Amino acid sequence: MPKKKTNSGAKKRFALTGSGKIKRKHAFKSHILTKKTKKQKRNLTHTGTVSKVDEGRVKQLLGMK
């Protein structure tokens, strides 16, 4: 049986926390920032976690399932 490959894009975008949750970055923070408020940009800076619904799919991309 062939080895399972991890998805290269997912590897760069997600990280695992100590408790097993998956960290992710927020979207809409790369360009067209002039029309966004300071508060909006500041809140997009913080990392979030992947929702429970998508967790299985992301783990599969990372080769953990």
C-alpha cells in the first residue's frame, strides 16, 4: 500500500495545539486594508481554531486520520 501524502497547502496553513485542536489564521488580512477599521484589522490578527465540523477534514489533509 502506498504511503499517505500530506496536503502541502494545509501543512502551511494549519498548526496543532498542545490539546489537539487545530489553529488557523483569519482571512481578509492580506490586502485592501485601508477601508477596514483598526478594530477589524486588530481582531483579524489573532489566530482562531478550526470548527468542530471541519476538524476531521483538516486532519485528513494533514495525514492524521
